[in-house]
Amino acid sequence: MNLTVVVGLMGKRRSIGIDIGHTNIRAARVENGTVVEVLRERTDVPGGPEGVLEQVSRMVIALDHGSGCPVGVGIAGQCDSCLGVVRCGPNLFWPDVPFRDLLSARVRAKVVLRNDVVMATFGEWRQGAGKDVDDLACLFVGTGIGGGAIVGGRLLEGATGCGGHFGHISVCMDGPLCSCGRRGCVEAYAGGRNVEARARSLLLEDPGASPALAAACREDLDRLNGRMISEAASSGDPLSLRIRDDMAAALSSAVASVINSLNPERVVLGGAVLFGFPDLLGMVMRGAVEQCLVPAKAGLSIVPSALGDIAGAIGAATMALERYG
Amino acid sequence: MNLTVVVGLMGKRRSIGIDIGHTNIRAARVENGTVVEVLRERTDVPGGPEGVLEQVSRMVIALDHGSGCPVGVGIAGQCDSCLGVVRCGPNLFWPDVPFRDLLSARVRAKVVLRNDVVMATFGEWRQGAGKDVDDLACLFVGTGIGGGAIVGGRLLEGATGCGGHFGHISVCMDGPLCSCGRRGCVEAYAGGRNVEARARSLLLEDPGASPALAAACREDLDRLNGRMISEAASSGDPLSLRIRDDMAAALSSAVASVINSLNPERVVLGGAVLFGFPDLLGMVMRGAVEQCLVPAKAGLSIVPSALGDIAGAIGAATMALERYG
């Protein structure tokens, strides 16, 4: 046992995890494997990289009490994790921002950077629904759809550190245009932002198609959001249930393709949008298993995420501690 | 350096690789990294597992000259590589055959078993177009479509040893039924067997649609094969070119989904059906790059396989030597 480990065990093994989503930032301080404090704020999207950097720096300083402990950051974008650079994101439009080094200089701590769902995957693997499994795939359905995987007991990184973008598997090569530029990505069918856009478009075509949704947004389509659609689906609104069914079909197809490609022992499904719709999780679980190859089904389990909306922050803190603790 | 290695270096480091395809079996003896003898036979498909076992045993015995050197086997089916069992194959219908141990007992040698394209991937990685790369994805288009990957410098195996079945990525969730039971797999669009079936069906609908194909098969659709279609495409036959274009679209979509999922540094494309159609390789290369995420394009190269139709046999021999040599 070396000196670092001894000191770590004698003191508190502390790190901070930050999950920068398009809508919210969640920050957690983890000490000795336990989450001891969580902060949540709306993401300063209009502020751009500089605004979000300022916001995250404040949150880190509020949590770390000057300890300078390592920081992990997951961000809803495409990262080159080797270089610590946010290349671009379908959901956070930052071109080539060296966020890792900028934050590190600001908070005077070591920082590790990955995509947000890659961090959530790491969290679920180390402490959540993917514990003790060597082959794991995760898919989280939020504003966008992200993914991550553990392959043979190691995080799937990829050549430029942007592996695991299962949200940009196309389930229909002639399907609707995705924000990434290709057609038919599962995110174009089932990501929260696209689900909202589709509901708006269906209501524009036929304003009487969903009295429930029209009432929820007070007939102002700009106010329509994902929560209204999932609540309408829960109360039996046919248009919202049709949207839910199409989400289930697209998600089942993408998850089955991930299973056929990676042959994981476990698949973890998460994200507020997935959990918001009635029966959607079960529909995706059944649909994916029906479609995957026979030997890939052997011993396979598909389960909901266990760490809730702080999976990404926990994963980020855990990775920071393992890398720099 | 241990005794085994010393003896190996003093003598010949020899192994045998077998590639059991739906149409042909290729067997190679590799000595000190060089292919010194290759045998090719038509696969005894009607003979079933027992017939193919007998055939492969004969080929091994003809190649190994009684040395009992290790044998690698790649087979066009879904394998549990941990158990050495062929679970089932869309292209070779064997349910749960413990082929590894059966062959091992028959030829009195150590045997390692994988899917055929997983073996080809291993061959391309060690000696071919994927050399010196830590993140590699391969997709081979033959009778069916297979895949394989190297992730972070290690072969993608998966929980039950059946990872890498990229042929069963669905590119259209409402598409044609695949032999695996799901809809719209890239194999259903671009695998040789399905391409032939589609050409037959188009000619049945409209017997005048392709005078070139009608002449090639002497108006007997049972005689129609993939080579006739690719030759007709090369001579400008519109129906065959339409089939080629649809293959290109499906393959581009699947390859882009693999790139977005795994973020490889290199993609190797191979298989007789892919190379048989004019411009198909180039169309898939361009189509896939157009569709993949920006950071996944950085440093990416897509190249044709370098080891030809013995990639699988070379990979199998190489894996056998690394495992048991």
C-alpha cells in the first residue's frame, strides 16, 4: 500500500462530480463513496461556454471547501476526452472548447471530462444498476439521447474519446432529420426535444387532435413541453400515446442493435423522458429482447438506472477520484 | 523468456486456421507468421454439423502433418466463444453444437472457436488493414453480413462471446424481415442471399425489368446468383444498379451507426459481395463518413480489407497461436 492510499484512507476520499445537461447542472460532492451534498441549477445555456464555465466554477468552489479535490465533468456534448475538449454537441452548441483545462485553471484542481451519459454509465457501473458486470451498455433518454458502455471490464472510450453515442444510431435510414445531420437517429424519434417538436407539429396539422395537450399548454404551442405530453399520455390522450408508441419502437430497435453489436450482460436504461411516459420502460425492455439475437439474450438483463438524475454526477466524481484521488 | 517461447522460436511457430462459410471452407497453415499452404472446399452444408466436422477434420489433418499444432476456427454463425459452442446461425442452422470440443477430440489438438468475421477482424488487426490500430471495426459482406471490433486494443468478445454482429443492426425498423427474425437488418438489404432473393422477386413482378439478368440466368430464376447481379450492374443494367444503390444506402447507415457507437480509428470493409459491385465500396465509404458525428470523423479512415478471402483463416490461425502456441 503506497503513501497516497494510506493518506486517502486516513482522511476523506473526496471528489466532485458535475453533470452539465442542456437543461440542468447537477453537482455532487462524494466522500468515501457516499454522496454528501448535491447542488442543482438551471444550465446557463445563453451564457455559452464562458457562462457555463463561470457557473460550474462557482458550484465546484461551493462544494469543495477549498480542498482542491479532483473534479469530474460530464457534458451533454461530444467530447474528445483525450484532449479534454468539447468538440460540439447536438444539444450544447460549443465548437472546440478546451473545457477541462479552462475549468482546471479556474478551480485549481485536476479535472477529467467526458460526455454526460458516459459519466452516468461509469456511475451505474461502479455504484448502480451495472455493478459487478464486465459488459454493460447504457442508454439515457433526456433532452437528447446518450449512451455509454463497459466492454470487457473497461470503459468504451474510442479513438478520439467519443465512443458510446448510441443516440445517433439510425433506426430508419429515410427517417426524420436529426440535429446531428443524419436521418432517423433514435434521438430524432425519442429525444425529449424532438418529441416536443413532433407534438407541436401534429397539433399544428390538426389543432383538435389532442384536447388534453391543447388545454395543458393553454393553446399556446410554444409552452408545450415534454412533461405535458407524458402527463397527457398517462391520462390516456391518444395522440400522446401514439407518440409514446413510436418512441418505444425506435428505442427498442436501437437497444437491440446495441445488444447485437456489443453483447452486453446488462443494459441500463435511464433518463427523465424515458421514465416520464407510462409503460415506456417496459415496452422498450420487451421490444429490445424480442429483436436481439438468440445467443445475445442468454443471461441478458435490461434494468432501469439506479442512481436517478445524479448518475452522471456520481460517475464523474467516481472517475475523478479513480484517476486523480 | 520461458521454455515454451524458446522452443517455439527454435522450431516453427505453426498453427492452422479454418474459416467455415456458408458456401466455402478455407483452411490455412501459418508458419512463423507466413501462410504456407491454403486449402479450399465447398462447405458440406447438407451434411450438417457432423458432415462439416468430418470435412474440417480431414482438412486439418491434411495441413498439420501430424504436428498437433493449435487450430483456430471461424464459423458463419453465432458462437458462445467461452464455451466453444455454435449456438445458431442465420446462415448455418446448427443449434447448440459444441464444435470446438468435437473438433479438438477428432484432431487431437487445441482449438479456439469464434464467429468467422470476428476471426477475419483479428486477422486484419494483426496482419492486415487494421494493423497497429487500437480501435477497429470490421464489416464483411458475403452471403450474410458479419462484423467484429477491437476496442481499446482488445478483441470485442461480449458477455457470451457473440459480440460484433453488426450485420444485425437494423437500418429500418419497419424494413424487410431478416433471417434472424427482426426487421430491417443491414443483412436483409445487402447480404448476398437477400440480394439474390430481392432480384428474383423484382424479376417475378416484372420479367422485362432486366433483360441482362434474364439472359444471364437463361430465364430460370432458380439459377440467378449474386455474381450475375454484380456483373449486370457492372455492365450498366438499371435494375441491378438500383439494387446496388439500396445496398450502399443500408451499408452506409450501418457503418455510420457502428462509428457513432464505437468511435474506431479505422473501419475495414470486406467480403466478396461488397467487392463484386461496381463502386459499391466507395459509395459506402463516402456515405458512412457523411453520416457520422463530427468528432468521430477526426482521424478516421475507412479502408478495404487487405487479406482477401483468407482473412478469416489467417485470423483463426493467429488467434490459435497466440492462445495455445
